[in-house]
Amino acid sequence: MLNNKFVFEKLTEKFGEAIIGYEESFDLITIHADKEHNLKILQFLYDEEGLAFRFMTDLTAIHYPDNPGKELVVTYLLYNMPENFHVRLKFALDINEPNIYTASQLHPTANWLERECYDFFGVNFIGHPNLIRVMNVDEMDYFPMRKEFPLEDQTRADKDDEMFGRGGHFNFGNITI
Amino acid sequence: MIHNKRPVTHNTNVKIVDMPEGFQGEGFMATQLSKVVGMARKNSIWPLPFATSCCGIEFMATMGSTYDLARFGSERLAFTPRQCDLLMVMGTISKKMGPVLKQVYIQMAEPRWVVAVGACASSGGIFDTYSVLQGIDQVIPVDVYVPGCPPRPEGIIDGILRIQDLVETESIRRRDSEEYRELLKSYGIS
């Protein structure tokens, strides 16, 4: 049977230093790892007997503006369907060099998910066959889910900026790994 | 037994549009062309529903038997812009939908009118966000705005009646006027 400890031990045994950390919330394992190894880890989880995470449920990113050098965290949610078991992987990127290898050759579903991730966070997936915007208008010249950009539309002048969260700084929790 | 007589109720409340003012005598009537054209256009508006969200559901109720928009001559919905007089935009229009809406408007033949139904179509509504167009009047000219989130069918009918007022009183030369061309030009439509 799969369990969190088994998955973590398998990964540390194979990748050693590249696995940075491990946490559990609501019984769901989250593994923090080095971004250079993302594809190798995904491939290992896919191929290895007893792990077989062959279904990518989700791929997204999170922006932590108060973590210098690790602002963007790319998150994969993988699923072992026969065992009904999830594992979450997190890879922190520097916002000035948001490069990570594409998983679209391994999981075809990652193709559009990575495009969406690029669209909203500007993560550059190296080797992606068609890394263009998928949800937003093509003319958009910024990545709207990054927290330095206000959520509100900037063309509106009929609202009081202060009341609608424009300008100033908000504490995003300053979450550290 | 064969009933050759059955009770028949005739509708005696049928309303007919009033004749325009004019000079008449035996066998003829003289009036202004614009009044006849206005009357005819007003009572035969073909709406094009461009429904993207809950305002569209209210519009379905408006077209249904309880509210029955057909009473006002808008009997015939068409789903091709080329046949329609009135573009009814109901619901949130995202920025990505903006060019589509504009294309639909361009495909309509003159004279054409636009009604923005609901808060989203009029101003972006609660969706003050990077992805939503803050009112369709950023891409096409709008004649009537219907407030509400969503407006009740009565509100939509009131919007149609305001459109009818505009249609009835519009000068038949308006669409050739310099002002109108300027208006379209300001939207990048020529």
C-alpha cells in the first residue's frame, strides 16, 4: 500500500539532496524539491513500480512576493488512480529566472496547464511545444496573477482606489518553506 | 350527437397601433415619411440575443408566455446578426469576447440599435477585474442601458420600450449624418 512515508523515502533514496522538504496537511503529502530535477522526479514517480503516479490532476503556480529568490512555486498534483493516492510536488523558482522543464512530453495534459501557468504567472516551461497565452487576450503585456499587479481593471476611474484595494501593500502571509 | 355550435370567445382586447398624424380625406392620407417609417420600424424590431449569463435567463423569461415580448412586435428573434435590428447584450463580456461582439455588431445592417442589459454589460458590474470588459460601450455604441443584476423581465421590457421610443423618433437621415459617422469612427467602425 502507498503511504506518505513510503513515497518520501523512495524519493529521498533516489534523489537525495534534491528533495528539500516534506510536509503533510490533511493527510496529503507535499514534497519540496529542486527545480532542476522536476522532470526526473515526475518520470521516476511515473515509471517506478509501486508508485505509478500516471495521472496529472493539476499543475499550477503560486506567487509569494515576500520570499526573495523563491517567489514562484510551481505545484504539481499527481494521482495514482488504482490506489486512489495523491502526491503534491512543489518547485520554487526565482521570479527573475522563472525557468522549469516542461512535463508535456510525459503528461499530455500538462500542455494546456503549462500554457495557463505561463499565461497567469509567466513561468517559462523549457521545451514546451507552444508556450502562448491560452485564457487571456493576446495583447495582455503582464501576468495578472502575480501579486504586484492589482486584480482590479485599471481602466476604471469611477471607484475609490483605497476602498477597492488599489495601491499600498498587503501582507500575503510571508510563507516560508 | 353532433355539436355544430360551440361556445366561442373572441378576444376583444386586440390593440392596434394608432395611425400617425396626418391630413386625410376620402381615399387618401398624407403624412410624413419619417412617421410611417418610424411606426413600422418601432413595431417590428427583430432582436438578436447575445446572452452570456444570468441576464440571458431573465431574457428567456421575457420571451416566455408570462411576459411575452412578442406583444411589442419583437416576435421574431434571429440568431444571425445580418437580419436583426437590435443587439441585446446580456451578461458579462470578457475582454477576449470584446472583438467577437464588435464583429457581430459590424455584421448587422443599418439601422441597428444596441441595448446593454444588466450591470455587467453596462459597466462590468461586480467583475472589476483584469479579464472583464468594463462595459460594452468600450467596443460598440450603446443606445439603452438596463440596470439590475440581473434586471427583472419588466426591466428588460422597459428597455425595449425605451428603444422603441428611440426608433420611432429617429430621423431617417440620422444614419447618414456626420455625427453618426464620427461616432462609429470613434469606435473604429467605418
